[in-house]
Amino acid sequence: MIDGVKIKTLKVWPDQAQGREVLSRPGFLMEVIRDDEALLSRFGQSTFTVTYPGAIKAFHWHRQQDDVWFVADGQALVVLYDQREDSPTFGQTQTIRAGKDDYKVIVIPAGVVHGYKVLGHDPVLLFYHTTRAYNAGNPDEERLPYDDQKINFDWSKY
């Protein structure tokens, strides 16, 4: 596991019929992020994105902000690469499967390169929370190509 990355497996609470409610298909509830968990050093912004089957959204990284990813639906292969020279996991790659029926929160520290590929036939619905709000005039985002030679990740295996 890459140093500083945190993964929280989410507890799914099935809906229970209460009084006059009619539940033909019970849903569920999950607490994604709480302020008493110490996952974030501070809160900046929440964002929602939809990505369609076969798409690869990679790679990018941030100098200042941490990201917290939650795949709410679909299946994603999240790929992390530690480019922080002062990290004990410098140069390591980590993959994490997340999404429907495998709910988890992934904390991605500043400096860790990240991206994902949509697996299967359903789109990925991804919520991400950051420790800083997006600044269009001075974005904290550095891009790398999905086939960056330093990372050397083979997306075709997935």
C-alpha cells in the first residue's frame, strides 16, 4: 500500500420498513465521510462525475490537495503511483477495485498520481471530495498521459 493512502470499507445499512412506508425494493444508506474520522486535514469541495464503460481517466496529481474518492456505482480500477521522492513507497504502484457491491473510500495524498478505468458494462458514478476548492485561475492539477513511461502501467490487462 502506498504511504499515506487510506481505504475505508463502508458499512451498508439496509433500509427497514418503518410504520406506513412501503418498500417494494429496499434501498440502503452509507456514511461516506464523517468529520470525526480524521480522513481529511480540511474540507474544500465535493464533486460528482460520470464516466462511461471502457474509458480511462488518467493520470493527474496535486501539489497541495488530498482527494477522497467514492465510487457510488459501476466498477472502477483505481491506479495510484507514488512519485513523492521522500516517501517510503516512492516508485510503487497500487491498484484498487471499487464500486457497486465493493463500496470503499480511498484517500489519495497530495503528490500521489492517480487515475482510473471503468470496468464492465455500466458507467462509473464517482464522488470525490478534496481538501481545497478548485481554483480555475490557478488549478492544483498536473497531468500525465495515461501511458506515461515512468508509471508504465498496462491498462490492457483489465
